[in-house]
Amino acid sequence: MRYALVFSTVLITVASSLILDYAADQYNSINLLVLALVGAAFFVNILKFGVWGIIHKKFSVSSSYPLTSIFFPLIYFVSIVKGEASITWYK
């Protein structure tokens, strides 16, 4: 259960990052759609905050927090899929 909750926060963070990345890539000026996307990212992060509250009521930080480091390889994978990065010997 702990791992599923922590992994869900990682996925929520990836989703928030993708929403903000899409807003930044597609729109050069602030308009209603950009504000809606930023609002959606804000809402997703509030959801993550609530899930973290549930996690920390049930489990210690030292046993749940290290799993969040999976975010970095996941966001790197997303950038590879989007064509913004590549796999090389140096990475």
C-alpha cells in the first residue's frame, strides 16, 4: 500500500510537469487556456499534497520518501519519448 501511494505521488508530479510543459510549449502569451492549464497543474499538486498527508500519517518519512527519486528517471524517459533528450553513454 505504501509503495502504491508514493508511486501515485510520483505519477501526479509527472502529470503536473507534463501539463506545465505543454502550456509552455504551445502558448507564448497568457490567455484563458494557459491559465486553465496552470490551474490544472495547481489542482494536481494540491491532490499530491493530500496524498502525501495520508502517507505521512501512516508511514515514516524515511521509509516512504526515498521512492520519490524514481521521478527523475521517469521525467528523463518522458523527455526521450518527446524527442527532447537522447540516451548516450554519458547519461
